[in-house]
Amino acid sequence: MLAIILWLGNVQFAEMDDGNATISDTGVTDFIGYLMEVDSAMVQKVLTSKVVETQRGGRRGSIYDVPLNPAQANAGRDALAKAIYNNLFEWIVSRINVSMKARSATAQVIGILVGTLLLPCSQTIEVSTGYLRFRNF
């Protein structure tokens, strides 16, 4: 997932004669499609168009694929990367919370700031040779 986020940053858009966005290097979207296990044409379509649905009196109307200009395509690419990053971060935090859950009701928890992630732990921390080593006592 992290590789997908990083590769999305490599997607560049060019403006066609009609003002719509096109992807400059389709090799990048081919690799993103490979990482996501989807067709690269789908990745290109998602990054260069949006779906609009019209409604009539509360009923479902028509569905259109509307092409994006390069500025809109850049904003959509960034929004996709942010959404993937947000879901990945929430998944990591939930996994850490499950694994660090206190074993007993009387356990004391100390929070440690590692980078930008707050990790609770109940052991002493010893910084040794560039990495954190946890020692129980």
C-alpha cells in the first residue's frame, strides 16, 4: 500500500487539445495497476474522469463519465493517495492497539513517542546502537 501511495506521486498529467487531462507516462499507471491488482486502464480512467449521476424528482437519472482537466486530475490523484494513506495509518494503529492491549486490569501503560506515532508499552525502553530495545523486568 505504501508503494501505491509513493507511485501515485509519480503520475503526471498533460493537457490534451480539448482541455482534458491525459496521463503523460502510462508505464507508471501500469505499475500502479499491478500493485493494486487491477487493470491499468481502470487506474487511468479513475485518475482522469469522474462519475456524475443526475436525479429527477428523487429518482435515479443518468450516469455520465465527465473528463477532468489537469488541475482536477492532480487534486483527485492527491485525494486518492491521502485516502489510501489514512486507511493504512488507521489499520496500523488498530493493529498496534490490539497487540499492545493490557493483559491485566492493573497493568500500567507508558506512552512512547516514536517519530509521529504514539506507542503504549509496559516495558522499560533502552536506546542502544540506533534502535529501540525493549527489556522486561
